[in-house]
Amino acid sequence: MAGWRADAGGVRGGGARRGRGGAGATSPLVGVVAEATTLRTALACLVAFPVLAWLLARTLREPV
């Protein structure tokens, strides 16, 4: 694939930018999970993150 390279930390996109929302926090976590388990488990995490974010957002109070 064009734009992809393998480095010491695994495989990651060469065109990735930092500072784009929560991607900077979740990408290393998904990489660690993928290396420790299977790709299927890592992709399941990607499905779970929005659900967890929604559940966390439900705990916020209305502003006054």
C-alpha cells in the first residue's frame, strides 16, 4: 500500500498527523492490543471506544 511503512513500533500510516482529537490517545493502545492479541481483538476495541465514550458522556451534567 502506498503511504504505509513498517517501523520498530509496528506498522503505521506514513501520512498520520498528530493532534486530531482522541486518535493520538487510542492509536497506541490499539497497537499494543493488536501486537499482544489478534487483529480481530484490536478492531473490536475500535468498535468499543465510541460506545464507551457515549456512556461516559451520559454521566456529564447539564451546564447551568
